[in-house]
Amino acid sequence: MITAKKLLDVKRAPEHVDLITDGPTVRLVFLTDDIIRIRASFDGTFEEASYVLTMTAWDDHLDDFLKDERTRVTPITPNVEERKKRYIFSTGTVNMSITKDPFGIEITDKEGNLLHKDLKEKSFAKDHLGRVYHYVEREIDDRYYGFVETSGCLDKHGRRVRMAPKDALGYDAESQNCLYKHIPFYIKLKGANRQAVGLFYHNLWQSEFDMGGEHSNYWHHYSYWTADGGDIDLFFINGPDLASVVKRYTDLTGKTVMPPKYSLGYLGSTMYYSELPENCDDEIIGFIDKNFEEGIPVDGFQLSSGYTVGADGLRYFFTWNTKRFPDPAGFFARMKEKGVMVSPNIKPGILCTHPYYDEFKNGDAFIKTQDGSDTYVDRWWGGPGSFLDFTNEKGREIWKQMIVKNLTCYGTSSIWNDNCEYDLSDHLAQVDGDGKPRPVGEVKAILPNLMSRMSHVAVAETTPNERPYVICRSGGPGIQRYAQTWAGDNPSQWKTLKYNIATILGMGLSGVANQGSDVGGFQGPSPEAELLVRWVQNGIFMPRFSIHSCNTNNTVTEPWMYEQYTGTIREAIQLRYQLVPYLYSLMYEAHDVGSPIMRPLVYEFQQDGTIDNEGVQFMFGPSIMVANVVEKGVNRHKVYLPEGSDWYDWSTRKRYKGGQEIELDVDMNSIPMFLRDNAIVPTTTGLFSIAKEEIEHLNLIIAPRRDNTSTLYEDDGKTNEFKSGTYLKTHVELTAGDQTILNFRKEGTYQSAIKEIVLEVINEEKGAFWVTVNGNRIQQFLDRKKWADADTGWIYDATTSAVKIKYPNIIDDYEVVVSFEDFDLIGMTIEDEDD
């Protein structure tokens, strides 16, 4: 075991500091005040060839490849102080202490609060098999979040998390290791000071985190990360809040790609329809029509791989089974006429019997054997196959052309990348590495990212200004900048519904904001009626909302499969469509700053220690808390209301104090939701097709007990014009008080389709005295029908405990003032006695 135990020398260069130890050389790069790269190299080479990083401060072999995605920054120069037993490196926000003997790194904030501390004498190590280890001190009350896609509870303290992606069909959502993605990043919340930091290991060899499952009495409590090879390449990310950690992590690995708006609608899918012996296209069209007949909107259909099945029953991607789909272009056109985009499924493995196999092989598109002399062959779905090397420019080009001539040319701008975990038997098989050959084990976690990237390239070649919608099951760090993801082939069980929530929350904290899980469960028997209803009621808050199934009892999971509950499911899906303006604005926030859409309560209420491991209740953006029923047969439901806000029941508008647990009566129609006491939530009414309809009516629900700001985001939802400024951001500033003031400030050139705005300003205690819009007092109504018929006016609605204010949309900046001042029956304001 090679271990760094003593600091022998410190060598400073203009853009980095090298710590020479009796083990590895540890290089420090201070990218910003809050992001420090700590890289331990056991061979001293420090090669730079990253497909992951979007922010660097050094030359990298892949700078040209990622030129449109990567930003080069100038690292800061820390203040340095040498003392007898340590060096102190100081940035504007943290102090890094390097002890000489024993060697170790400690990081504190400027007040001396401990943020990170190596386990000295074990901190940086490499064993006889070439595996590397990083040991860190931990405390019993520390909490650990992220790790991308994991089973079980939200907090991983005490867990071992292995990152070795698998095709984990029917996984145990409570306890399984090794799901579909590999992002070696976590957030530590220090129990002692409630401060958060992030640790990102920029190393994609298979790895494992032990977050306290192991203990030795000879050492302080510790956690560790280990990988099968490579360097210990750690990015320390300061908070102190979780939101800042996530933002800075996504500064390093990229923000969420902005999807087309229709992708936020209900996405139909099942393997069943595309596996029928013939006329699958007509069956899918019938499925869409049946949804419309039931009053259920649909905006997308994710087409499973049955469309590629050959005469031998095997799947040959980039071919079409003409008995099942006799006219692919006509099928896509018929679906598009209905406002439904089709997302065909593709996979990166090519069977040796595939009609295009030799074309791929002769084009040098596949991963090679260890010595690079031949095409690598391994087990694949249906028999032996070879696998696309997306680090090879030749492979990428052939793949793109296959997508163009067999998929996008028929009229789709959406691609579903599946089964791309690259679970290969030989991790030393060779990839091209864009001219730097390397073992596949070093980069296989990033291959799904590059596969998804090529989907964007293919769509851009076919329809340059159309915004692609790309889905991907697997992925490594940065997958968010190319694709929407989901939690794989989950089983149709009650505990899957429950634990998939924490899985999704962890993904959001790992930078992957646009994701979800198959509603109703993918694998197993069809869900019972109550389970399906509860799953839909939860699924409507997931960025990817798709009912997808491969049921083992020859059934199909569909919204109307239980007639007695079709209305309940319809209402839940309609609620999602009402929330589209809010959800689309949250998606833009993810694209802009990296924020998750589904957020654990601790993300918004970090100082409330009672919610550290809450993984069922969650925040839907900053304003709405969701506390769904996820257990069978419940009619009384306990909900914890976090401290730091009052809460309004979404349905009744009853206000509750935060920091308490309440108990609610629930039935099959119940979707427990609560508004934060400074909520600003844009909604709409009557929306049925996101793809075909414009949002003309905007409703803003406002809880004005505390000041707040929020941004409504709009663009055409279809093209890339938003990248050049054709968008509209309406910044809403809420100032609470007896005179509640709402300032609306516009930014951007997009011409909104909104014609009418209704503000619902909640005040359960009293109505308004007067209301002004743009400086003009508007008419008060006492009759609901007269108010509904008017273009402009306000009314107090006792049902919703809100002042409802209606007016035509205003293009320019403007202000709305609602007076809640005391007044008497003859309209005289009660004067302050001191005046």
C-alpha cells in the first residue's frame, strides 16, 4: 500500500501548487474561492483528457471537442502562510490547512467551522492491485446526499454505495446496489454546524463509497471512496447551503439541457404495443385516441424497441419491422398531427447478426480488444454483439448517419437512448479516446453521455432549428447537459413508489434535474388500482411523467385500465397540465443555474434537523411541498411541515404553522400539497395539448406573508431561438405588508401569447381595501359572475381565501398593489393613533 504520510516539499507554479509527499504528488488548483481541485497522482503525470468538465483552468486534450461546452477560467492565487507544522492556503471563503507530519488536508470556513478533514496517515492511498482510496473523517451526525441514482433512504450515512452500472431489471428500490448511472459525487451536511460541502471524484473507473458501513477502533470514524484505477481527482465544493453546492457542481459538469415544452406533458409508453405481430402503428394511434376520448392529454409517445425486431425475433436497431410499422414516416406524421412526438428507442450494442454489423465494423466504430487489434465481442441482448465507441470520431459519424437516415428523416426530433450501461466483461477492452487509446473501464460511464450528444447532432443535421428531446437511461457526470433520464426498469411494487422518490431526489442533488421513474412500475404484474392511482398522483410532479410498462401478466398499464378510477387519474394529469407554466419555469432554472426541480425538504430548509432523512415528502420547486400517500389502505395521513415557513393547504387554503406534524383525512382523490407562505406559483387553465396550444390564460397564486422573488419563463417551446435571446423572463418581486406590492419586470424579446392574467393573493384573514394595477385603481366586484364577465377587476373569493385580480396582459413593466389596510364600513382608513 502506497500512502501519503509525510509532506516533503511544496512547489508553487503560477496556476497550481504541488504537494510532494512520501506517496503521491498532490496537486492543488484553486479554480474559485469555493472550488478547489485536489488531485493525487501516483505516477506524477497529471494527464488531462476529460469528457466531463465544462469549466477548466488548464489545457485539456478534449478542449477542441468540447469547445462549445467548456469555459476556461483563470485560477485564483490563494494567500499562503507557512507555519511550523502546517501550511495555510486561504481563499476569500475557506482556509485549507496542510499538515506536514502526518500529512493531511483540513478545510474550514473563515469562522473556523470544520468543513472537511482527511483521515491522516490513510488519506491518499493505492493498493497492490492498483485501486486508489481516499479516506475522510466523519462524524456520527453528518448526513450524505446525492450519489446520483441509489436505492433506499435519502441520507446514505452508514451505507455502501457501489458505482458499477447494470441493466438492473426489476431492482429492489429499497436495498439494491448498482443501478444505471455513475456519478461519483455527494453532498455532506455537517451535523455540528449545518453547513454543506460537495465532494466530486473526477474518476470514472468503477468505484465504491463507504459512508460509515466500516469502522476500525484504531481510527477516528471515517468514510472512504475507492476506485479500480486512475487518480484520486477530487473537487472540493464549498456551500455553505445545498443549493450553492449543486450550482457549483453544475458549473463544473454542465447545466440541464433545455428540452422542448411538450416533453413536460404526459408521455405514453409500453413495450406491449410495439411487440404485437402486426399493425403496431394503428394500435398506438388507437391508444392516443382513447386517451383523448377519456379527456386525458398526451404529448409524447416513447416507442420501445419492438419496431426493430427482425424475422428471427432479434432486435436490429436502425431497421424497421414493416409488418408492425409499414410506413414509419406516415406513422410519425399521423402522431404529429395529433400533437404527439414519437421517441424511438435505440441501443449501443449491435448484434453480430445485424445487417449493418460489417458496416459498423469496417468503419472502425466498435470498441476493440485489449491490444486494439480486433473488434471486441461480448454478451448482448439476443446473443453476441459489439459496442459503439463514442470516443471515436469515426464511430460517432456512422452512428449519426444511422440516426439521420433511419429515424430523424422520418419526422422525429426525439431519440430515446436505452441499455447503454456498457456492462462489459473486460474493462481493459480498448476505446479510441479521441486519439488517446485507453481502457474502456476508464471512460465507460461517459459513453451514454456521448451517445446522447450524438442524438443532438443528428437532430441538428435534419432540422437545425428544432429543439431536440433526448432521453437516456444511463449516464455519467454531465449527462444532464444532453438528456432527460429516468430510474430504469423499476418493479410494480408499493415500496418502489416510496423509495423511487428518494432516488429521484438524490439524482437532483447530483445535478440531474430532468428525470423521473416509470409510473406504475415497468416490470412485474400490473399494479393494483390503488397503487396505480397513488403512483400517478406522485408522478405528475416528476419532470419526466411517463406511464411505462412491461407487465409479466400479459396486461398493459394504461390511465384508464381501472374504470372506477379513470376520473381520479384524469384529474391528477390535468393538475400537471395546470402547473406547466411553473414546471417550465423550473426547467429553465435548472438550465440556468442547475437547481433540481424535485427537491428534498432539507434543500430548502437546511436548518430544520428533523427532515435530514425525509425522502417521501419533497419540494416541487421552491413554493410547493408535496406529501403524497405512498402506502396502501391509508385514510389518515401524517405530514410534517418544515420550520421556517407557514404553510397553506393547497385545497382548503387553511394556514398551518411550520415546525409541526399534522394529520389529514385522505381518500383516493387526495394529493396533499402545501404552499409556502411566500409562494409565487404560475398556473394555467384549459390546457390539453402543450405541443399544439398556446397558453393564453395565466393564473398566479401568491402567498404574501413574506417577501420573495420569482421568474416566469416563456419561449416558443420548440426551437433554439431562445439561445439568441428570443425568450421572455417576467421577474416578479413580492413585497409583503399591509400594502402588498407586486412588481413585474420583463426581460427578453419573445412575444408572449398570454392574453389574460389573474392574480390570487391569499389572505385568509380579510379581503382587500383597494387594488391598483399600473397605478390605476380597478373596480371591485361582489358578484362572481360580473367579475368573470369583466376584463378588469377584483373580487374577494372566500372559497380560496384570496383576492382575485384580473386584467389583460401588460407588455411593459408594471406594478400591482393590494391594500390590506384596516378600514371601516364607510371606507375611511383607520389612522395610526400617533399621527
